[in-house]
Amino acid sequence: MPGLSILFTDEELERIREAAARDGLSLKAYAHNVVVAVASTDRIGDIAAGVAARSKELNERLAR
């Protein structure tokens, strides 16, 4: 599998380690889950914006 190296400050890495520990995950698993979740969320937002743009006229008529 492809990998990715990301540099963090000591403080950032400590916060990430603490968050991973709270979730009972390894640092690697936690970082993977967070990145994938954020990427998925952005995509959902883009899709929602597209749907809203396409249904703008209908929504304006229904609001009257």
C-alpha cells in the first residue's frame, strides 16, 4: 500500500497521541481514520452544494 509521511511539531504530535489514546487506537490507525473522515466529509459537502444549486429554483418556488 502507498504511504504518506507527515511532519508535526512536538506539541501537535502529543495532541494527536492523546486523541488516539482516548479512542483506544494506535497513532497510525487514528491518523488514517481522521484523514479519511475529513476527505469523505469534504466530498459530501461538495455533493450537497451541487444538489442545492440544482434545486435552487424549486426551493425558491416552494418558499413562496
